[in-house]
Amino acid sequence: MIFLFRTHIVFYFFVFTLASVLFLLHLEFIHSYIFYIVGFNILVDVIFKFLNNLNAKDSAIIRMIISTIFRFFFSLIFILFFHYFSGESTLIFILNFLSVYLLFIIFEITILLINLQRE
């Protein structure tokens, strides 16, 4: 897994630890499927990082935009899949999902800006 940098692994560990702590506190605004949400976002992030590194010839910015669009569509499918098979507290699930999704997007944009400043 050479394509995963140390910062990505630290970020995944941070998000998983944060979700674990919030889940163990039994807060009302944390859904019981928070680990599925975090796992899905980590899986999608790793897959798109792997696919982005396969096509090193293309423009990196275009690949990042396309991967963000696909990540959004896969996220919508994940939310609809959850809503279809489990009707319990969908609003809390969606709010938790959007929180984790935004964390990943902000992290991705930050890494992209750091890489662009180097060039």
C-alpha cells in the first residue's frame, strides 16, 4: 500500500478513534451504524486513491474532481441503500454520514492544496 501516505493512515486512525469515543459515550446524535459509515468512507477513499495513482499520465486535478463526483454518487447510493433496508432514525444516519463525508472531503482538499503549493 505504497499509495497511502502516513498522513492518510493517521487521518483514518483519527476518524475511527473519534467515532469509537463518540459511540462509547452513547450520545443521542451518534447512530448505531457509525462504524459502517466510517468504514465505507475509508474504503471509498482508499479505492479512489489507488485508482488515481494508476493513471499518473493524466492531470491530477481532473482526476481528483472526477473522483469527488464519483464519491458523491457512491455516497448517495449508500444512503439510499441504508434508507431502503433500515428505516430507523434516517435523519441521524444522514447527519452522521454527512459529517464524516465532509471530514474526508476537507482532508482531501487540504492534501491537494499542500501538493499544489509544492509545484
